[in-house]
Amino acid sequence: MDTLVFCKKCEKLNRVPNEKALSDLAICGNCKSELDFHHGIQEVNDLGLQKIIRSSSVPVIVDFWAEWCGPCKAFAPTFKLAAKEFLGKTTFLKVNTELNPHSSSTFQIRSIPTLIIFKNGKEIERQSGALPLQALKSLVQKYS
Ligand SMILES: [Zn+2]
């Protein structure tokens, strides 16, 4: 299994195999720059979010967060644990709402953290507020 990863430098999508995702630095096959993909989670910008949602054949879960948000930071390790468990089955993205106001307004993010799950290009569920690990896993499991 692999994960669709957006390159912020050249804006191409890469397929990163599971075994590479957790060990090596992921490198863009096109421009050779380092992909912002760590522990099975990628940090995307507005364009990356659109491209992945449109192209992914597996469900996509997005964590909308910001640097100043305490609950978002507290939730990050939980999101990381789930990403590792569902690597290749569900794509885990993070969107910094301050750096990507377009995505925040497109998806009408009113509070953070907000989690949205997309399948076949469409939003299918959203949860506002941080979830405990078990609840997050159940949520992801439902669609993967
Ligand atoms: Zn690239």
C-alpha cells in the first residue's frame, strides 16, 4: 500500500510506499525535494488539499489546526498514532488554517481543531474538537 503525497515545491502528487513512509525521508520523484510527509501525516496547502481530495482512492481525513491553538497541539500525538495505524488505508492530512485561509473558508471551519473526512472527493463527516484516540480510530475505521 502507498500514500498519495503532494509536493509543495513542484505541486505534483507522489505515491509513497508504506515501508518508506515510516523509515526514510520521503523525496519527490519529480523535483527531488523533501516531501512534508512524516509519521504518515502530510502538511498540505490549499492546492495540495484540493488535489489529494480529488485524486485519492482511499478516504482522506483532514485535521484543520493552527499554531496558537492549544487543543490542536494536544491532539497532534493522537492524530499521529491513528495515522500510523491506518497508513495506506486512509490518508492523513493537516491544514494550517492561518496559512491557508482559502481552505478554511471553503470548508467553513468555525472552530479548531476540526476533522473532516472526505471520500470520493466529497465531505462525508466532520467532527469539531479533539477526539480521544479510540473515538478517532472508530471514526476512521467507519470509512476505511
Ligand atoms: Zn516535487
